[in-house]
Amino acid sequence: MLWVGDAHLCPGYDLKRMEAAGKFAASFRPDVIGFIGDLGDMPSLNLHRNKIECEGSRYHEDCEVVRDGLADFMRPIYATKKTLPYRLVTGGNHENYIRRLVAQDPKMHGHINLERDLRLDAFGFEYHEYQDRVPIAGFHFTHNIATKSSISADVNSPKWGFIKKGVSMVVGHTHTKVHLEHPMLTDDGSKRKIHGINLGCFLHPDMGRQEHWSRNTEYTYDRGIWTFENAERGDAKITFHRAAEDLGV
């Protein structure tokens, strides 16, 4: 498997990192490719911005840059002419702005639509709703861990995290890389290892310093993509590939 953290594709930022990731994926030849959510930044709907910052943002441009980014990512993979991997996006809170706005304002029905406007299916990506957990090879993937409060939980939360749930969990959202391991006993008494992983992010290198929502925290961000080799029963050979050092973006 190959997984990409929060990419926040946004008008005004180039897509070189998506092409680089696509070339890496083409050479790695994973059986699964996933984006953990916040693939699109969607600044026209972004609740982190104030009204002045949103002025001039255009929804159709937000959607177009997501489509362009996926086209750049998939182009090297198509060129291999190999069997295409299973592809999915676990919806993030930024894609979910579309769902939220339609739910809150009935007048938006028909004017904006996640499936129609992002067209993830045109590139073979299956969309899973925000905060749904998607099980693959014993790992559970979701953009962030839902709780009964409005604040999402850390992957290592004693109450909500991977140890409490007893499964390997992979999340995004915080933009900070985390990889924790924990021994577990199976039902037959044998030992196994589970993982708690936060994928970090795959932002444009300039984005953290320039965007209002990230200026105070961008120094903590970890940019890169992850590979999961021989994934089975929630365990794998797991490697983080840094965007700058390993992908050159």
C-alpha cells in the first residue's frame, strides 16, 4: 500500500509534489493507493479563514485544482500500463465543507456537489465519508478519530486511540508524523503488533508559512508519503518517505 497525508491542493500553489508522488507510486507499484483526506484545501469554504480572507476565493477553482492534482498524480501510473491499484480517499474535514454547506443551506442543493465537482471517480478513486473508518489488511484508515466532543482524538488517545480500540489505526489531520507500536494478544493467546500512525501531510513547501491556518504550527509539520509493504493483520513493513529528501519536492 501507499498512503499520502493531507495534501491541501489549493489554487496558487504548483502541483509538482503530486507528479513526484505519482512517479514514486508508479515505481513502487502498490496494490492500494490512498489519500487520508484534506486532498483539497477548499479555501472558498474554509471555516478556518475569516470573511475577508475568503473574499475572492472561487469554489470552481478549488475543485479544478483537485482534479488537476489527481491527473498529475495518475499520469505516471497510467503510463506503466500495469494493472491499476485500488484507489480511495478517506474524506477530510475540508472536503466535508461541501457536505456541511449543503446540509446547512438548502439553497445550495444542486449548486455544489462533492461527487460531481471533485470527480474523484474519474481517476478511479472511491470516496469514503468523513470520519468513516476503512479497514484494509487489518489497518483502519480515517482522516481523524471522532469523539463525542467536537475535538478529534489523537491516534494515541487513552480513551479513543488505537490501543483502546485494539486495531492498527492510520489518520491524518494534524500534519505531524507519528508512528507508534504496541504489542497485543490475539484471541488464541499469540502475540501480534498493532500500529498507531499519523501520516503527517503532503503540503506544498510554501503553504505552511503563507496560509493563515498554518503559520503558527507549520514548524511541526512532516511532509511525505508512506509505504506499507506486505500488509497483513494490521502489521507491515512501514516506511515514511520525506517529501524534500526522498521525492525532491
